[in-house]
Amino acid sequence: MKLEIIKEIDTKEKRWYDSAVLVYVKGGNSRLRTVTSKEFWNDNDNYSLSHVMLNGKPIVQSNIPFCPTCSGMLARGYGIENIDTPELNEIRDKINAPFVDLQKSIEDIKPILGLLEDGYYIIADAMLYPTDGEDRFFMNTPDGLTYNQAATQDYYNHDYVSVSEGFPAYLYPTQSNKYLNITRSREYCDIIDKDNAPRAICYHYYGFMCALLDGHHKAYAAAMKGVRLHSLIIIPCQYVLTRINKNTERYGVFADINISMTELPYYKADNRTDDSLSIVNYPDNIKISETGLILECYPNIDELTGFILSELEDIEITEELVNNWLIRNSYDDQNKLKYALGYFAKTDIQKAMMIAKEILRSDSSSFYLKETAMSFIVRHKSDESEQLVIDYIIDHEPGDTVYKIADGYWNG
């Protein structure tokens, strides 16, 4: 297999990637690839089976809609531990060593890249949430075919009547749960949140979802610490986008990164389909205890994309800014407050507390915002939150829903 590094990707506007490069694989053996069936009609919706295959076995099974904003269905596949993959064993010592940089890691995982079919890929160093996008620990996703909101090409937000393009954010397991060794995971806990933490290896296959090829123990350790998982992500070119303007432009789409087709001279569309695909049940998993895991700090797909569509990623959210939003009280400002509070409630408790306090103090806040703010305060008990609840109860008459939420502070 020959691996050519084409160029580094500018990730300034894609803050979820730490670094990324475009590569070309030539002479791969096509043992790791996405295989798709011809479309078929099901309940008047156009779907296609699309599996991530390793050595002819499905390690992720999916039923993907042709509607780009509709949720797909996912199912667990054949456990990767049951598939003879010497390439994973070959790189294990290297990938479990401290991370140096992306260039070295690409050299280290060449045997895995040799499993791919010929074509262009982006290899990215990024941090993923060890959940399924719906608030579950990713290894507790159902075995059978189940709708998943993060399995969508573009997530549609009703508040903004807009979409957030799919990008690598969440994990899907390829290893059977019974092979998780908690003691081994604990060995990663001291290093899993460091910049040079050993990387997991993932394959991005649809929307916001990545198949975890290697690193289930690291992912468990990340969830024990409440941090994201440092990962090397293989992102295939998923389709070609044509933009009609003064000059017709065509782009290869790698998740949310578009590369001009002029930079992909050897690109060949994969028109092969496999109509023998089916959904096979592999009911081999028992639920992993989530006791000791810190899952409440990971935003779900609605909170994550709402924060992005609110254009809050590059803004320093201060008390002054929050008060300006409350004073203006426009529909857009209310949405910014909603999504800022929802996102920071998972990622920055102090910032969320500041936003919640200002919402409760403002006469212009909607009841929905006040209910959301009070619910957050009641969930995060402290001397400060207790005083906020007492102040609200003193200053308000019983009966409204915010009062009822506050009054339940001491229950449970």
C-alpha cells in the first residue's frame, strides 16, 4: 500500500478538529469500507442499508434515509474482537504510546490505512464524546436497529430553521460489551485528559457518528473522568457536491470539510452496491453499569448543534452580554440564552450558573427560560443555588411552574 499525504487542512473554522491532513491511499485491500445496498422503499421513506464492513463482517449496521435531515437507524454489528485483524495488533503498542503529532500517528497506523479501499481520506486528530448523542454511554446503545438523532447528514434546528452539517462528534461501539475490562480502563485515567494522551482510532461513517475501531477502554476511562476522547479519525470522501454559480464548482465532501475536486484528480466514485445486505441481530451485549461515569457533562446532539447554530463558539459569554440579550429580548436573543445555558450546563457549570442567575433576575425572561434556569439550579445543589431558590420562593407567589420547580429543591 502506498500512502501519499496531499496537504494539511486549515481547521481554524472547524474548531472540533485539532489538526487534519488529506491523504491518498493506493493499493489498499478494501477490507475496511462502507458498503451500501440499492435504495428501497419503507413506509414511504427512501432508505438504504449501509454497513461498515471489516473482513466481510458488519461492525456497524445502519439504515440511512435519503432525506439529509432525517434520522437514520443504527444496529450493533459483529464484534470486532471476533474478526481476525492482525493490523490492529501490529499497531497496538505504537497507538498506546504518548501522542507526538498527527504526522507520526499516520505513520504508526499505516497498517490500518492499508485496510481501506483506494481513494482520498482526511485523517483528523479530534476529541469525541463517549456517548451516542442521546445522553447514553456509547456502549449502552441498543443492539437492534434503532433510530438515532445523531445519525443524520444534517441536523435540523426548528428554532433557527437551519441545519448543522454532520461532523465527527459521537461514538458507536464495534466491540462486544463483555470484553470491556474496567481495571484496564482505570490504567488510562491518569493520562486520558492530557494533550499527549494515547489516541483511539475511529472511522467516520455518517452524520455525527464514528465507529470506534480501537480504544473502547480509553473511551470508558474518558467517561470516568468526564472528558472527551482524543481520537484519530478516518474520514472517507462521502459524495461529490456541485455548486451552480458563475462558475460551476465541484467538491468532495469529507463530513463537514469540502475539498475542491481540482485537488482530487484520482477520485473515482464508488458505484458498487451489495443487495445481499441485511440487518442481522447480534444480541450479545449486557448493559454496562454507568455508576462512576460522568455522562452529564456531554452535550447531546440538540444541545451541541443548537450552540453551533447560535454562533456562540467564538464568543466570550459574559454577564454583560447575557444582560444585553435579556434587555433586547428578541427571538434570536432568547434562542442564544436557551442554547448557551443548555450547552454550558453540560460543559461549564460556573458559566451556566451565571446565565441561570441572570435569567431569573430579569423581568423580560420567558417562562420557558426561567423554568430551564430553575431546573438547572435545582439539579446543581450548593450554598449558592439554595440561596437562589430561597430568594425566588420569598419573592414570588405559589402556583407558577418555576415556583413549583424551586419548591422541589429539597426533595430527593
